[in-house]
Amino acid sequence: MDKKKVAVPLVCHGHSRPVVDLFYSPTTPDGFFLISASKDSSPMLRNGETGDWIGTFEGHKGAVWSSCLDTNALRAASASADFTAKVWDALTGDELHSFEHKHIVRACAFSEDTHLLLTGGLEKILRIYDLNRPDAPPREVDKSPGSVRTLAWLHSDQTILGSCTDMGGVRLWDVRSGKIVQTLETKSSVTSAEVSQDGRYITTADGSTVKFWDANHFGLVKSYNMSCTVESASLEPKYGNKFIAGGEDMWVHVFDFHSGQEIACNKGHHGPVHCVRFSPGGESYASGSEDGTIRIWQTGPLTNDESEGGAAATAAAANGTVAGKVNVGAAEEVSRKIEGFHISGDEGKTKEKDEAAGKE
């Protein structure tokens, strides 16, 4: 066997139950951010590059199945088993709106222009809330044929994409007419659907298959069979030359987009991988698992000067074990920016890091 360098991820602890959804914001003037949904009912916001915890959104009374950030990463949204979808101020952590539903809410998505919030779940109803008029009743489009599992916007908010928990296929709604205009057929239920950053592809995971669809003409571009059931897949956003997939076998696999050949296999999670997503620049990707952790992996082959020791030190620093290497300045800057957030004892941690760094 050829000697492959072992990838050492940044491990993000904090959730006490399985992590079921991950979402990266686009790159903003303040960097990019990662929000995670977990069955512990508390979505968490992190610095997307370092994995450093910024804050926790507190208020749900049931598992949170989906969470997302708007284009500017100023607001967050979450969909929960407590029959609500909530919108939060991502700078202060305050709850801005709570939208009541009649059943479990499984998915939520901000429109690209940030004015609308789309929700869906076990009621099989897709609702569009106008965030400029949050007290107005939401608009409803044609019913989903099954319980909603995933939702996304495409075509500059003119089309909605949705998949179901209890049947195969991805359905596309025309927002103007509210009608289902297209179905992308799959054998199994689609557990993950992602629109690529350039709007060219829709990446889906169903059963043990990852498929890539033309997002404009809706033809199937590529379909690859995986060695196990995969729950999530994501296409590298910058060059589109590789994709990641995670599922039952607890590993995060990296594949060549053009050939389907496996390039790398990242081991480390202690439970099935529920979600994988590339960062907006493609320089790293995150995985969330049944084991309650998020792992952030660096993309691509390590260069010679990036020895395994260096990677290991970086990973250890993310866990606060190598105090001298922690970027305390950046952490302080983020915490200053988000002073109003529900951050308990964070300054104490930073001081400890400072002192430890001073000792070294």
C-alpha cells in the first residue's frame, strides 16, 4: 500500500447529540461562517475557517433538523421538531421571529436576496415567509407529495428544489406559478441536495448513489455508485473537479468529479456521517456525525513543507491543546464583534489561552 499522509482534521466539540445538518455562509467581509444543526436543540455558529465557536442559538425545545445563514451571514434560521422555524440575529444570538407550524419542520432556506424564508417538513406544505412582513401569513405553493426532507432555492429565487423523506426524486417548483414543473427521478429518497455555487449543478445523494444534474436543463450529468449508503454529498465550489460524500461507514470520502475515482478517505468519526459540505472557497470541508462532533478537513494533497506534525499541531491548536499556536487575536476580534451573543465564560477561556501562551 502506498504511504498516504493521514489527514488530521480540526475537531469541533460542543454538541451533545448527533449533528444532522451543516451550512456554510458565502464569504463575507468578516470571513465565512459555519452553522450546525443538532438533535440537542441548539444550533451553533462557528468561524468557518478555524472552527472556533462563536455562539449558540438557544430557544428551541426539540431537535433541530436544519439550519442556515443568509447571504451576508447576518441572520440564521433553524427548523425544529418543536413545530417551529426560527430566525435569529447572527450577531447577537437574539431570536427575531418564531414561525409556528402544525408538525415537525425538517428544512429551511433563505432566498438569495435574503428577504424570504422557505420552510417544509412533515406537513408536506412548502411555506414562504416574507421577512419584511413577518406577521403576514406565509405564501404556500403546491403541496409536496411526501414529507419534506431538503429544500433549496435556485435560478435567482425563481425556482425551489425539494426532496422527500418517504419517496425518491427531487421536485422543482416554479415560484411564480407555485406549481411543480420538473422531477429529477431517483430510486431512493434524496437525503442531500445542494446547488453548486456557480449554479451549474445540483448534487444529490440517494441510497448509495451520488448524482450530478444540470441545474438549468435538468438532465443527469453523472451518477456514481458508492460502497455504502451515503447520506450527504458536496461538490468542490471553485474548480468543480472533486466531490465529497459521507454516510454509514463513518468515513468522509473524496472523489474525482470526472472519473468517480476515490482520491482520499478520511477516518475519524465514531458514528455515521450525516452531513458534509465544502467551504465557499473550497479550501476545506466539514463533516457532521452521529458522534456529535464536526470535523473540518483541509482540501487537497499536503505539500512537502506541511509535514504531518504541522497538520497535527494545527488540529491540536483547534482543540485548545497547543495554547501557543492558538490565534488568540482572531478569536478576540470575533468575540468583540459579537459581544451581545450568549457567550458564557468565553473571555475567561481567552485569558487562559493568553496566560498559557505567555508561559510558552
